[in-house]
Amino acid sequence: MRGRASVLGMAAACCLHAASLAERIDHLLETTPAASAVFWGIQVVDLATGKTLYEQNSRRFFVPASNTKLLTTAMALTRLGPDYTFVTRVMADGPPDREGRIAGPLRLAGGGDPNLSARAVPYQTGAIHGNPLAAIEELAGQVAARGVKRIAGDIVGDDTWYLWQPYAAGWGIEDPESDDGPAVSALTIADNALTLNVRPATREGDLAVLALNPPLEYYRLDNRIRTVAAGGERRIHFDRVPGSLDARLWGTIPLRDRGQDLLLGIEDPARYAAEALRQALEDLGVTVEGSAVALHQWPDQAPDLLQAPAGAPPAGVELARRVSAPLLEDLRITVKASQNLHAELDLRAVGRARRNMGSFEAGLEELKTFLGEAGIEPEAYNIRDGSGLARLNLVTPAAMVKLLRFLYASPARDNWISLLPVGGRDGTLSTRFGDTPAAGRVHAKTGSLSHVSALSGYIQRLNGDWVAFSILANNYNGGTADIRGVMDRICNLIVE
């Protein structure tokens, strides 16, 4: 009896192996417990023939999470070009006088550069190390080298290159508290987030020790975390009301604990950048008589939604400047690391360059035009931000595949594919696919929110053919790792 069961099992396996790709994917979804209660949207298309190899709910709407970044970065790459750069300037109303005095404010004018930070450019895997304020200190050094010794006015963080629209509709109220959804600003420093390290005191009962990186005082921290006996429980809580600089911490941390890092979104990046420049100048011996302040352009201050011409520099005398790496390098960071803030900046950069308005609305209008050129009807999506953090975003798998096919057939193909994480190699796919046949053959963007998982991109099959695919999973109540596992198995079926 056991031998007969073994023969029947081998026969079933052979039949499944001989089945079509569609039959094998259906079998996987029907027989995997983690997949059974999930709302799946899938489309797989052969790029050489245009033949649909598999689809399920491909024209139904799904929340795409960070697959939204595919739309934003594809538009940025094609509209701005891979060599586009951002310029950050330090401006004054006039040059320094004979005593090195600036008779008025000094403006740090942001131009949308996403990488005024410690991040390595070009993209590298692994943690970010180094001085997060290095770019600001470089600008301060240029100012001092111009002979500036005293500034009679304020240090102004000027982010008017884009409208002041720091958050998007559909973001959770907790998103701005962390590095997931920090304020969007044309003057971005260290991804508009800071690290607060919490570690125990040396004696039980004392308050925990706090340290900031960058070491720049910003939030008013009410620390109520107590050090408890070794072996106790570490429970650290953080709360900040959006719009306020008052933050509260409470809980416990045991003696000799390794500590914990909290990533906190910066409430007003322009003001924070101004404070960083003020400190850097003073460290170089430059006296600053004024304060660090922010200058924003609010939407209601520009009723006709027109700014200065896109290529026009800020008014005044330039004392320092920093030119970014080419846009292509930042788009790799945005897609491979799934960097929300950078995607939002990409959207506004396109709006500024193409429609003379650095706003969400201008970026979205240009996105509609771009997607129309890709053959995607407006009825196939609803986009409310540039990053995918908004829970209001909707798209169909068929629309995602249309975009992928459009880019694959375009002159931007090689640059475009180079942006995507590679299975088992880098980015958000570095730990997926392992030693499976799909490792190194999947080039795709991940996406994740509560009850949402996504994976869309390209696969090179074992026979050398390329396919475009989109797998969107919504409304599951199990573990995300289980859903990703099903997605990865689908990809391996496609590879074979």
C-alpha cells in the first residue's frame, strides 16, 4: 500500500510539472493555506510576444503600497533624464564687507537634493555610516572661505523651491513620527530624520541616558524612562503630537541593556537645516547674531500656483553651493531601498521642472500625462502620493504590467532595470530567493503595508526569455513572511 501511494505521489508530481504555468500557479494558490484567504491580483506577460501567461483579477483595484514608487521613479527618469542634478545654495543679499560682515540674513536655499546626508552615493547595500551633517558643514566651510566672519541677521532655511506640503492625504497619523513619513521639503537633511539613542543609566532608578544623532538639539524631550534591575523588561514608548516640538518618552530599560535607537521624523526640515548651518558656522568661528528660522511657500500664498522659472536660481549673492550626484544614482537608492521621502521629492521635482510648480498637484498632473503615454487609462489607478505610503492609492496589476512593458521597450530600459532590487542580491530583495533558481533573475519592486504585500517587475526565465509581472496581495490577516513566501514560489514557477 505504501509503495502504491508513493507511485501515485510521483505521478501527481510529474503531472504538475508537465502542467502549464497557469495550472501550476492556480494549484499553488489553491493548496497553500497562507494563500487561501488572500485577495490576489496577478498578471504575467511575455515581453517578446506580448502573450499573457497568467492572470487573476488583473483589472481589479489593489492597494499597491511601495509599488507606487515604480510610477513615480519611471516618470522622473524619463521626464528629467538620468543626468539631472539638484543644487543647494547659500545666499546673502550682498557680499561680505571689508570686516567680513554680512549685513542681513544668510539663506540656505534648498533645491530638492535628497542626499544631503551620510548615505553613500552610488547606492551600496548595508547600514548608513558617517556624518549626517557633512554636506552642511561643507557649505559652511565654503562660506567661511569667502571671508565671512559675522552674520548680522538670521540663518534662514529656505525650502520655497517646492510648496510646503509636508504630508500626503492617506498617511497614518503615526507616519510622520518616524522615518517612514517625515516631512517633505525642498531642503532635506539626513532624510529628514534623526536617531535618538536610549540606553540605561549606571544606577537602578535613574533616568535613561539619551543621545541624538546628529548631535543637534531640536525636540523638547520629556524623558521619563527609568533604569530597572538587570534582567528586567525593556519597554520604551515615544509620543509626539504632529505640529509640536514637544516629545514624551516613558517606560523602563534594564541595567547593562544594549540600548535602543528610535528614528524620529523632523517636524520642520528647513528650520532644522538652518540650525545645523548656524552651528557649523559657529564651529568655524563665524559669529551669528540672529536665530535659525524657516521660510516656506504655503499653497495659499501662491493663488495662481506659479513659482519662479524652473531653472532660475534664488535672488542674491551666492556664497556656497553643492551639486548633487546625477538623478539616476538617487533613483537607485529610492527603488532599491524603498525610500519614501525620496519618492515624494521625485514627484515634486518633476512638477517643478515640467510645470513650473514644485507641488504634489503639479507632479500628479504630469504623472497622469506620462501614464497616458504608457497606455494606462486614468480609470486604472488612483494615486494620492508619490511613495505608496498613502492607504488611498489604488492600481490594477494590468496597469503595472503596462508600465513595465512601456519602460522595457523604451530607450531607458537598461537604466530602468538597474534601479530595481535583484533577488538574493541587493535592496529589499537581498534576503529573498536564496539559492532558488529565481536568485539573480528577479528584478522587482517590493511593497508592504498592513494587510498589503506587492511585488512587480521583471523575470529572466531559464530559457533566456523575459517576462513582466505584477503580484499584488491585499486583505490578508496572516504573517507577511508567509505571503512573501507564496510570491517567491510564484516567481520560481515563472523562472522554470
